[in-house]
Amino acid sequence: MSEQPRRPRTSGKPYRRPKKDPVRILAFEALRAVDERDAYANLVLPPLLRKARENEGPEKFDARDAALATELVYGTLRWQGTYDAVIATCVDRPLGDVDPPVLDVLSLGAHQLLGTRIPTHAAVSATVELARVVLGDGRAKFVNAVLRKIAQDDLDGWLERVAPPYDEDPEDNLAVVHSHPRWVVSALWDSLGGGRAGIEELLRADNERPEVTLVARPGRATAEELLGEDAAVPGRWSPYAVRLTEGGEPGAIEAVRDGRAGVQDEGSQLVAIALANAPLEGPDRRWLDGCAGPGGKAALLGALAAERGAMLLASEKQPHRAGLVANALDGNPGPYQVIAADGTRPAWRSGSFDRVLVDVPCTGLGALRRRPEARWRRRPSDLEGFAPLQRGLLRTALESVRVGGVVGYATCSPHLAETRAVVADVLKQIPDTDLVDARPLLPGVPELGDGPDVQLWPHVHGTDAMYLALIRRTG
């Protein structure tokens, strides 16, 4: 057996192997997947955590480890903009010239130093050890030097140094202080209608970890059943909602495993409920979900339709997402059908449905609490890409509903270009329509604005920023 070559020594100290920290290695792997593959953390992290828990090594990965790894990943992604501004002042080159894996390690370290209660020494030493494992000794020295500069001040001190004064540039100040791209700050501010207090509350809400919200699908489960779970409390607005106030693992709940309940934001539930309860003229037998993937709203709509003896057709363009819809609807107590079809080229006759929902593809700016990486991935140009599709889907929905029927146009974005502008443009082209006041269909929900459409907000309603316009076909 040949002798292994010895590592050259650059000092009199013997070489020490870096200590592997499974929590921080897992967090680093998740961040690299988000960066390299444009993956979403909420899809990448669960299988990594599951694999770590299944490891039977000497250091068992427990619930506390999972909680720390989750906080490191989501916290780093949420505060990426702020940490980039801090790191940029501590490196000797443009931030774009720092290798992405090195920047991920630096961001992880910055979050531990500035965004957690981990002691400074522990945060620096643990991150440098991570760098030795995943980057090598040479770049670990660079990481150590940068982190020691960051550790010289706390977050408030750094914000005073890196954020421009609010009076000189309000949008840039808010972008750095609350870690949102400037264009997103501007768009959200416009949607809110101005005022500093409201935009700061919204940006803060975007950086808070959302509660896990369950939906009890009518006819299959009840909210009372779900309230028997640990730390479960009733939803704020939806009669089918239950909140898990201490996180919790939804997959461990029997009703969720069986598909009788699901994970669904309360705003998403309210959109489906409002459409289902909108007043109709004439029969109420055929419902359509024209953008059904991945199936949460379709499952709730299907259950509500079943209570009235109505049938739901769930259409989704992407076959793999249509499969997710089929899984969500499996076991629905009433008749339903799932098809893979393009919602702008309908596979059904015009005027076939009594109720139609189109929850259109969008920038997702209303769900930044759940998908913090989306704020850095989206660009203003994305709005132009979505615009033709959003208008096309709404036009088709209005053509698909019968006279006297109702269409719900929904999107998980508060951006005016994806909400009121779409509705206004399409209704100019299809004049035989009336907007229905959606506010009375969300009983008990406060601060719904002047109507007739509805915009929900994380900082006001505790939901994703869902938008809903209800439109009746009159001719």
C-alpha cells in the first residue's frame, strides 16, 4: 500500500483536520442548490433534513439541529441583501468577484453574527470550520478575516453605516434596512398607496417566519379534528383553517398524510371560499379551476362543490403539476376530473361553467415570507413576461363561464401590474361583465379597502398577499 503524500506545512503547527458540522454543511448545501439550480428552499430543505435524520452516525441529527439548519437557510436568504451590503464593505474586491460558494459561507456567517443569538466566537469559529470543509484552508483564511471585520459591530451599527439616510433616498434605505430589492420596495409601496408606516410593517412581515396553516377539506376532515394536534389554534378568517403556532411537521398529522387535510395559506383558502360563495343567477352544477396546479385551491373547491352536488374540472397545463392536482383531489367526496390542458386554449366549450377560478402565474411577490429567495430572483422585466399570459387566462375564463356565472381572478402578488391593471385591461375588451364586491364574501376580515376587489396583506391579515377580483358575466 503506497504512502499517502503529506500535506505541506506552512507553519510549525501540525495540520488539523477540519471538524465537520452536519448542521452548517446541510445549510450550505441548501444555499448552493438555491443558487446553482434556481431551486426553492422550501422544496430543497425537507429532503435534506429527512436524509440527515435517517443518518445513524455517532452524531444523531435531532429536532434542534433541524430547527437551526432551517433558521440558517431561511434567515440567510431573507437577509441576503442586507448581508451583501455589509460583506461588500469588508472585502477587498467587488462583491461580484467573490466566488458564489465563498459568498454563501460568508452570508451564513453574517447571519449567525448579526441575525441570531449565537455567541460571536462560536459563530466565527463554526463558519471558518465550515469553510475549511467545503472551500479548503486557503479560502477559509479569507472567510475568517472577513467575519472578524463583520463581528466588530452589531446589525444596527452596520445599518447606520451601509444604508443611505431615509430622508435622502427612502426606497434605497428601506431596501437595505429590510433586505428587499429596491424595485420590489417601490412596487409594494405603490400597491399600499403610500405612507412610511405601512410599507415598513409589510417589509418586516416579509422577513418573519410564517406559521404553518392547515386546511380541513370539507366532507373529509374538520377543523375541530385538526385542533387536537399539539400547538394547534383556529385560523383567523377561514372556517377550515388551523394554525400550528410552534411550527410542527404537517406530514406527521394523520389527516394530512391521508389527504383529508392539507397545508394551505389562509389567504389562498379565502380566495376559494369567496368564489364558492359568490351569488349566482341560475344553476350551480359545473365549476372550473383553470390554473389548478399544484392543487391546494382545487382540493378545497372540489370539496365545496361536492357539498352542493356540483362537479369540478381542474385543468393544469404542465402534466407533472396536473399529477399533483390529481393527488390533492384523490378521495374528494364529489365528482371531479383533472386534465392537462392549456388554460388559454381551452379543451371545453365556451359558456360551460357556472363558476371559474384562475389563480394565474405571477411574480409571487405576495409570498416572500415563504419563498424569500424569490425577491432576489425576480426582475422588473418578469412583469412583461407574465402580462400576456395573465390577460389571456382571464379572457378565456370569462369566455368559459355562462351568462350569470362568476369568474374569480386571483394572484399571489400585490403588484398593480398583475392585479388591477390586468382586470381593467381585460374588462375593456369584454364589456358584458360586472365586478362583484368581494368584501362581503370574506366575513369578519378587516381592512379590505374600497373594493370591489380585495387585496390581502401579511402585515394586516397574517396571510400571503393574495389578490382577488370577482367578475360576473352579464352577456
